[in-house]
Amino acid sequence: MRVAMWYNNRDVRIEEVPVPEIGPGELLVRIEASGICGSDVMEWYRLDRAPLVLGHEIGGQVVEMGEGVYNYQVGDRVTAAHHVPCNVCHYCLTGHHTACETLRQTNFHPGGFAEYVRLPEINVDRGVFLLPDNISYEEAAFVEPLACVLRGQRIARVAPGSSVLVIGSGIAGLLHVMLAHSLGAGRIIATDISHYRLEAAKRFGANDTIHASEDVPARLRDINGGRLADTVIVCTGVAPAIEQALHCVDRGGTVLLFAPTDPGVTIPLSINDLLFRNDITITTSYAGSPADYQTAVDLIAAGTVPVRQMITHRFGLADTQEGFRLVDEADESIKVIIEPQR
């Protein structure tokens, strides 16, 4: 089968590898659509493991089942979680599934930028989700990122009627805008350095946008009736954006750090001036739980989160390199989908 083998963001090669052989409890899935995630282009995170077949946002069809698989059948349309929790450790039992050690060690093989993937038994047991007929394969590629966004907004306690500032309007930020809008946030403000992405934020539910070069806290007060934001969601890992977020959250509010920084990044933090007297919460969110995946499927199927309109580019497997270029440049693209069967 063909795979897009990643050596770095400027070197993605189409190579031939054997179709994975499956064992008991496993599934073989033909990949019809796979989204390029912003994390796929974080070279510092992956270069020491290259070459790799990346891709974890998938939609596909079951083509082969291992012995002992009873909940699925050949022909089923599915999406799948690449990381799955054990469901029995301290972290899972206290609701922190994404802190589970098993979740950090599991994956499917070889990756979504391939014609076929093998889903290990543990993924089949708790990480495969049937697609309703009205969800296309390319919409299925949004289930994983939307699951992550759902978990983040739950942790940050985004509430109906509240004000939400999203710092960074790439695909993660835009999904946060869309979800907050769909779930009834009162006022949603988005920032970015790209006018193209600020326009997209308006289309996807932002009431207002602020260019990141402006005095964001001052503009936020102008827009939000003299107040800062109840929730600030940081969808970029650059240190100035994190510092800015701490000056944009209102008393009693929450800052959600949704994106990792480059290694070694630290920020100065005045406990007294910024946090102690203002009852500010700073929290993080990583990945999504199986329940978040199912909720994401349900929201997409219901049309509550209309993700299809976020797709700007579709490529066959042979053009995966071009897709990586677009995502890495973070300019005039939003969601890039790879279709391995083209």
C-alpha cells in the first residue's frame, strides 16, 4: 500500500509498505479521509522519531476483522481514536482519562496518511465510533479535534451567556469559536495575526475580532462592556500570547492553555498582581476521552457544529507534501484533508 512518509515538513515522500496484518480483536480500516493537524507540523516534537507515517484524524471503512470482533462488521463506516485510556487506573477513575499512561502509549498503525490502518485490540475495544449516514468521511476527520475542544471547554467551564476570548484562530481556535457559539456563549472574541483567519472566525461564530498587534486587553474592554473575558482560550504556544491571556481574563475567570509551547519556554507570572486577589484559574487540556469522541460524533451528525465549511483544501495522498506546506505556513488555509484512495 502507499503511505506518505514524513521526514520533515519539507520532505514527505510517497512510499510503498505492506498492508498491515491484523490479529485477534483487531480491525483493518481503509482510510478515506485524514486531516492534517497542527501538531503534525510540530517538528521539534517528531524529528527524533522520523521517518513516520503521521495522521490521527481519520474517517474510513472496515475491510477486515480479526477473530473475536463482534461489535463491528465489514463495511462499517468508522472513525477511531489513536490514543485510548485503560479505564481502570487512578487517573481514569477520577475523570482524567487523558493523563492515563496507557493513553500515552497507544496508537494505531501506521498512521492516517496511508491507504489502510490497523486498529489494535484495545483501540477496537474502546476507541472506534460508528459514523451515522449523514456524516461524510471528511467530516469524520473532525471528530478527534472536536473531542479535544469539547474536553477543553468542559474543563474551562465555558457557560451559556459567558464571554469567551480565543487567542489564535487556526483550526483549533476556530473550532473553539464554533463550539462556543453553538453552545450559547454570550460574546465570542477571536484574535490572530492573520486577517484571513480573523475573517474566518467571524464566519464561524465570533461576534468580534481583534488583530493581535492591537492593545488586546483595551480593545476587549471596549467590546465587552468594560469587562475582560470570563474565559480565555489560548490556541497558540507563543509566549507573548500566554502573557497576553493573563491580562485579558476577568476576575473569577479561567485561562485555558490549549496549545503546547516550544521546549523550554517559560513566562513570568506575578502571583499577587494577576492571580491572588482576582480568583483566576489557569488550567490546561490535552486530547479527549472516549466520551468526548462520541459527543463530537453526535454534534457533527446533528449539525450543531457544522465542520464541513471549515475545509479549504483536499488532496490525494500523492500531494500530502503540499498539504503539509499549507498547514506549516498557517496562511490562507483552515482545514486540509488528505484522501488516500485518490
